Amino acid sequence: MEHLTLAEIANLFSTEGNEKLVRHLAETCPDCRRQTEQVTALLSRFKHWSAEVVVTEGLEADDLFATLLANGKDFESWARYVEQHEELQTWCIAWVALERARERLDEGSSAQALDLALLAAKIADGLGDVYHPDDVSDLKARIGAAAVVAANLSGGRDTLWQVERIAAVNKALEEGTGAEAVGVEVRGLLARILRAGSGHG
């Protein structure tokens, strides 16, 4: 018997009413279970509602992002490379850039975190109509918060820039999905500025 492909599983996931069928297949077929677990992991990582989007983009996102980083050393050079390569202007590439920015923040490399967050913001600004605008606003809020924290910790932007970016983050939250988890995540990230100011990192 020919098993469903990962793309076919993703298509079923993305079609309303079919998730129960996919779960049933996963319970009865080991191959379908592995495929379903992979799709679920991609959905969880990239925080996007469409299984088809995360499978199409997510499987190659890390490799494409590595290529992007190899073709520059800072935001300006990465931004030029993105402008020249349409395949890099996707939700999952923006998400990987955000992930890397957060990793650099956790490592104390706030200057590089700022460059990566600005890169993520540039990609997010260019996302097309294939992505729902409410979801894009959530993504921009997350990215903006990371950029503000990185700028604050590195001194990479002045206070006015940070205030304007915080206002943009709040606007993005208002225009987003309204998901409580997104608001909690963004506010938790911005709270790092207050902790840093009080000497608690």
C-alpha cells in the first residue's frame, strides 16, 4: 500500500474537518504517525496555522537562512541579499531570523541580536497576501519586541527609536489575532528592558 506523503498529510491538516482523519491515520499507521508528528512539530515551531505553509517553507528554512548569513556580515548586507532572492522572503525565514535573534539575546550578543531582529523585520514587512495580515501583525509584534530589547541592551539605537518601535509593537498587537499567548510573549520579552535597568539582566 502506498502511504501518504508529507505534503498530502499537510494538505489534510490544512483542510477544515480533516484533522480527526489525520489523527486516526496516525494511530493506525506508523508511517502516517511519523509524518503527522513532523507536521505537528513544524506547526509548533513556526507558530503558523497552515500545515501546508510550514511544510513547504519550514523544511528548507534553516538551510536557506544559513546561505543568507553566509552572504553577509551585518543587517545591511543581509538585507541586500534578501532583496535579490525572493525565496528568502517567507514566513519561515523571518521566523528563523527571529529565533536566531532571541538566541543571541540569551547568549548576551545583543548587537548581533539587533541585526538579526532587523533582518526578520525586513522579511516580515515584505510578506505577501498569501499570509493572513492578522498573523503577520503577531509576527511583527514578536520581532519588534526582540529588536527593542536588543537595541536597549546593546545601545545600538537611541531612546527615540526604541520608543517608536515599542509603539509599533503595541500597534501590531492591536492589529493582530488577539491571541493571549502572543501578548504574554511580547510583554515578557519587553520586560527584559526593565530587568536590565534594575540590574537583574
